[in-house]
Amino acid sequence: MQPEGPPRDPAEDGDLTGRPFPLGDWGEPAERLDELYRRVEADALRTAEWYLADRAWKRRGARILRVAAAVGAVTGAAMPLLELSGWASGASSYGYLCLLLGAACLACDRFFGLTSGWMRDVATAQAVQRRLQTLQFDWASENVREVLGPTEGTASEAAERCLTVLRRFSEDVTELVRSETAEWMVEFSSGPAPLVMQSLGSGGPRSDAYVPPARFPLPPGTRPNMPRQRPPEQPR
């Protein structure tokens, strides 16, 4: 069976999906390292752009809900005053309805996580951009070190340093995305789910380990007695 079309770039799908690692001939290490740097930089820019695009509609929805909640609260508080002043009879019932609608808008914002969501998106995008700036300066310093010289070590050690810089940057960006996703999961979890995720994320010893009880429990109010020791025998 023939495919329906050429393979699509994961960046066009509108999601943070991974891309295959570029493989090629390492006969020209400088060109290969430059290609890897451009790929890592493009992935970081795509990640920041994705979070900024996701932030836009969440911020718009959060503002609409909060403005509606404020209007409902002000209208609900003004309706009883209008009824007391004689401007509108029976306006108190509509005031309660306005207050209820304002509370419903706040509940929707809280339930769908619009305000907290766009704040997390902004924070993550800014963190990715800061790490990208650090990578750009680190990469420039590596290039200057190789051009101006004298070089430190052999060419293989220089290539290994460049690969280490790119790998650490990729791991940092992945950790930022994972942290944002974990915060989103904790926000929409209920019950013991956050504790389960925390226990899975931590590698330390468990504090709730089962301790077996004593074999012969003592009655309350008694003190344990040490067994009597036999006195040493006198030498004959």
C-alpha cells in the first residue's frame, strides 16, 4: 500500500510532538554540529511559540469570565438598592440571579483553569526563552574558543563538549515541559492522586514503610524487664 501523501512535519500538527534525530555522515563534524544546533534551536522556538499560542485563547476566555463575574457582582449588589429607593420594584430577585451568574463565571474559570493555565504558559515560555539565550551564548563561546585558539584538547573533545551543551539544553527544555504538565495534572486531580504523582517523582526512601509490631505486646502500664544474667563463676 502506498502512503496517501508525503510525511508531515510534527510541528505542523499543532502539538509538542518529537521529531526523529537527524542522522548523517560525521565526516564533517562542524557541519553536523551546526545542523544539530539549528534543530535544537528550532525545537525550543517551536515550544515557546506553542505555549504563547496556547496562552492567547486562555487569557481571552479568563478575561471574559472575570469581567462577567464583576458585572454580575456589581449588578447584584445594585438591584436591592434600586428596589429600596423605589426605582424598580421586585429588583431583588434579579439581583440574586446576577450574583448567581457571577459566581458561575468564577466557577467556570476555576474549573477549566483558564487563568492559572495562561499564567503557566507565560512562565514556561519565558523559561524556555531564557534557556535559549543561555544556549546561544554558550554556543558562541565554544565557536570563539575554536576559532581564536589555542584549542583545549583534541577535536574529538571539542565535539564532545558541543554535544554536551546541546544535550543539556534539550534535557532542560524537556524538564520545563514536564514540570508544566505535572502542575496541570495536579491542578485537575482530586483525592490522593497528587500524592501518588509526588511519590512517583521522588526517588527517596518511603516514609510510610510498614513496621511490623512486636511479637508479644505488653499490657498497658508495664515496663519491659531485662532478662537476668547468670553471675560469672569463680575460678577453681
